[in-house]
Amino acid sequence: MSKSSKNFILYILMLIIFGILMYGIVQSAKGYGGHLSGPISFDFSSILQTGFNIFTDGLKISAKTPIAILLLQVIAILCMARLFGWLFVKMKQPSVIGEIVAGIVMGPSVLAQLLPGVSSFLFAPESLWNISILSQIGLILFMFVIGMELDISEVRKKLNETLLISHASIIIPFFFGMLAAYWSYPKYASDTKFLPY
């Protein structure tokens, strides 16, 4: 007999034995005085409504605590990152690009514009300190994992390509930033000189 079959039989026996024992206790308690001796009547709709009201009130109070907000933020961020990562993999793109887009969507650019109430509840300014600390811990762990997996011999083999890519990723956006500053300077700069602008 397999282990799963033995566990199933043990489970059924446990239900039967303890079900009989609990039924016996209820039958024995009928002899006691008080409310158990007479028929019991319940208004299930009012009990259900009262229980639901207690649950929703407790949920509203608990949802405003800092730890609950932090957990909601983490759940929302993880779900959106997974969703966008999956979508971008389906579009033959790296999942990390989808995760970056998820961050943009959940930020002030999209979520705060489309659903300001949700954004102000989920990412209230006073709650951002906790998620900021958590993100720094995540960044440290991420860098630690990258450092553990880094193969220095591979980096040495591709040193020229690495230098070219890293410098190009700095110089080209910097150039376009200066170009945007050149075009926007007359309209948006007031007393600032061009170079600091």
C-alpha cells in the first residue's frame, strides 16, 4: 500500500472517529439545563450581516496600518511586474523591460493620472519611506547575487565591447538631454544660465 493511500485511510478514519465523538458530546450536553435543553433558532441573515460588518470594519481599520500598506504595495508591485514581464516575454522582449514599464505604469505618470484615488491610497507620500527601505534592501541583495555570478574572465574577454556599450549608454542620452535643454531653454528657463539648466 502506498504512502498516499495510507494517509487517505488515516484521514477518513480520523473524520469518522472524531465526528462520532463530537456527536456524542452534543448528545450528552442535551441533558444540561439552560439554552441547550430547548430548540435552538438562529436568524442566519442577521448573524451573517453582523459578521460581515465586523469583518469589513476590521479590514478598513487594518488596511490603514503601515505594515498593511507596505504589504499591499509589495503585492501590487510584484503582480504588476510579473504581468508586464510575462507580456513582454510574449512580445519576444526581456522580462526586465516589462518590469521597468510596470514601474512606470504604477507611478505618477499613469496610475496617478488614471486612478488618482487608488494611487493616493496605495502610494501615499507618508508610506513611501517603508517601501524605499525595502527597495534598498532588495537592491543590495540583487547586487550581491550579480556579484556572485560574475565571471571576471568573461568580462576581460569582452572588455572593449563593455567599455563601448557602457560609455555609449552615458554619452548618447546625455547628448539628447542637452539637445532637449537647448530647445526648451528659451521657454522654461528664467534666471538660470544655459549650462546649469
